[in-house]
Amino acid sequence: MSDLIDDLVGIGPGSALDALRAKRPVARSDAQATYDGLITAPTDLARATAAERAALGYWVAALSRAQGLADHYRVLLDDADPGLTAAIAAALPGAVTTGPYGAYPEGPLSVEDEDGPHWVAPPALRAATGERLAAALEHAHLLTYRPRDASPDTLQTLLDAGWSTDGVVTVSQLVAFTHFQLRVIAGLSVLKETI
């Protein structure tokens, strides 16, 4: 059984890595089912359109420098809305940074506090995407580079931009799932080189 992760890592049927993944069939099938449910066959496009879903996947993967996954989502976005693809690609150089940034509550973890940029969608991107998607891209940037700074206020920003409560959940799921994908792909890519 092959899935998107197998395809992006280049895991061939019968390979050692295929056998390793086959030991966790539920994890493999659930990852693909989640991808299908969030990206390729969502049951409710009112929460987030196909273009918004692909845009968030592309954005998060590109911010994380996960080239193969970013390319995959870029193709999906290009199929849904080529204008969005170009606008997001143009904004990426000014958005990619390192991190993680942010501040912990006062205590022993405060020694790890690190100040960094608070990215705001530039006017050209905001004009191309509209306020709703621009807010989601800002939120995805926050969750990618400043996760400790996520708060109820940051969720309110999404609501104020026109996302429904269910839409905010979907945006958060899309960001989290894309991060999950890129970590699994990175780990399996390392394993592929060693086994």
C-alpha cells in the first residue's frame, strides 16, 4: 500500500523502509486518510476552500523548507488558483526565517525566550489573497515560527478576518497536519539513507 508520504520519500514496494512502515499500518492509513479528508476530498469546503487548503499546505511546507512537500502543495494550489501560487511564492522570501521565537511565561523556561520577527502579510499578498486568507497565512507563520505566542487573541484575529469557528479549527488542523507530514517525511528520508 503506497501513500503520499511513500511517494514523496521515494519508498518503493518491498523495500526495507516499506516493510518498516508496514509494521504500523494504521499510522500509515490514518495519515493518508487525514490528508484525503483535509486536502483532496474535504466534506465541507465552507470551512476552507480547496485553494485555501492548498495555500496553507504550500505556505507551511515552504516556510519549513520542506521542498518536496512544498512542491506537492504548490501543484495543488496552482490547479486551484494560479494567481494565489504566484502571490504566495513572491511573499516567501520575506517570510522565511529560523526560529523558534517567542516567550515562555516567567519561570525556568524563560532562558529559552528569543525575540524574532512578527510577520505581517505585505500589501501585495493581502491584495491577492484577501483578508481571510492573509490572516490564515499570518497565523500559520505564527504557529510555524512562534508557537509559544499562540493565544486566544491570535485565534480572534482569524474570526475577525471572516473565518468561522469551524474554519479556525480547520486552519489549525491544516497547519498541524502539514507539520506532521514534513516531520514524518524528514524522519523517513533519514532512515532511507541508513537502512
